[in-house]
Amino acid sequence: MVEMSTPTPNQARVLKAVHHAAARTARLLDARKIHWEHLGLIPPASWYESFHGHRRLRAELERVAAAGGVPQEWIDHIRERGSQGRYWSRNFNLPPAGLVDREQLLSDVNLDIRQLRDMAAVNAIYAHRAKQFEPATAAMFDRNIQSIWHRTVAITQLLEVTAAEAAQLWSIDMPWAADIVARLAGTELDVVRTRWREYAHFDTESYALQAATLETAGISARTAHIVAPTPRHMVEQIRAAAITTVEVLNQARGAEITAAVDAVLPEGPSGGYYAETAAGRGDQQTAQPHHDIASSL
């Protein structure tokens, strides 16, 4: 547990964004009041569209702020100030904050990083086929993995993750890629294909909106002081691990298993089998007829 007394620079940026989002929503409500009470008119459809859009963005901003360690008491206080039309100032007093469970927040980030590795792994196996036969679904997959990655990197900034914590979260200098290759060596292609499609159909809208709101506040992968491995880099690590594994298996276990490991090498991103995430769940897809990796790729 961590006790917060003053906001960090990044927390202040997010609180400012919460204030402005609440103020925008309040102005929209005032506009509706003018239309209804003074003009006797129902607001146009564009008003409803704008209002619901702003309200959704504000909600996602507040969720990601809490996920990044901003105390809920501060979020509620700043939202109230914005809704009342009071000007933003970083110098006003914030209410006392409860303890922030930073360890749990870092655990949530780790879950998303494991998700990214799983996604990248199945994509490393199936992407070259998908781009040829399922290009629309492949685009959905790429969108989803990028949304999760951008949100994850932004969250680590908001949490002020240290270099040591980042190394542990992203498993720097740890053989995670080799572990994935070893696990995938005996996996059948229809299992990988089904999993890949599940990831492609994940609802990652919250991830994308939360990443966008943080970017608007000035927090994104471009501003990160600690460089995180990208999905493409994860794929490269898996490929390197696959090559090493092939060399070992050629000597120890023969060409039959080697052929299965070789299937990891075709072009694509990287990942595993953790369906649960901090922000969403994928849809189930029907498995395709049985083929093993070695015989199908």
C-alpha cells in the first residue's frame, strides 16, 4: 500500500484532464437546458451524440486514472470542481487520499503484458496465413494488440514504474520467449487458429479509449522514459528462441519436434493463452478441422 499526499507530474496531468472532461460535460448539459427551458426545443441529435461521447471518454479517463494509481478521492474531487464550472488550478488543496494498492495495480499491468505475449505468440504462428486468407480479421488482431500495448505502456508511466520494476514486468533478461516456444512446440494448428481468432474478436474499445485519453493528457509511448518491448520486438525474441530451440532439438530429440517448433518462425506478432485481462474478454470461436502445426505451415 502507498500513501499519496501530493500528485506526481503525470497524475497532475491526468487530474487536469478529468477536470476539463467534467467541465465539457457540464457545458453540454447547460446547452440542453437552454434549448429546452428557454427556447422550448429538443436538442438536436448531434447534441446527444456529443454528450454520450464525452461522457464515455470521461468515464474511461477516470477508470484509467484509478488504474494508474491516482487516488479515487482526488478523481471525485476534481470531477466535482469541473462539473461546477470552477477553473482548474494545480495549487488548490486536494482531500486526504486513501492508501493506493500499488502492488495490485502492478499485478494488473503484468496480466496485460502476459496477454500481449500470448497474442504475439499465436500471431507469430498464424499471421502469415491470416494475412493471405483472413486479411480483415488480421487487421482486427493488429488493432487489438496495439490498443492493449499502448494502454499498458501509458499505465506504466502513470504508475511511475522504475527501471527495476519495468525489467521485472517485461521479463527483461528472462527466458520467457523460450518458455513460450517450448509450450507451443506440440500445439496443434487448429488450437492456435481458434485462439488467434478469439484475440482478433476481443472487445478492446476500452483499452483504445483509455490510451487515447492518456495521450491527450500528454502520457503515451512517445513520452515514455523507459522503452518497453513492442509486439514486433516480442516476435523477434520468439523467433530467436525458436532458432535456438531447433538447434537443441536437432541434437537431442530429432526432426519431428523440430518441425513443430519451426512453425513459430513465420512472420507475425507474439503472446500465450491468458484470456482474462484487466479490461475485457474475447468471444469464443468455433475450432477448425484438426491439423497440426508441422503439417499445415
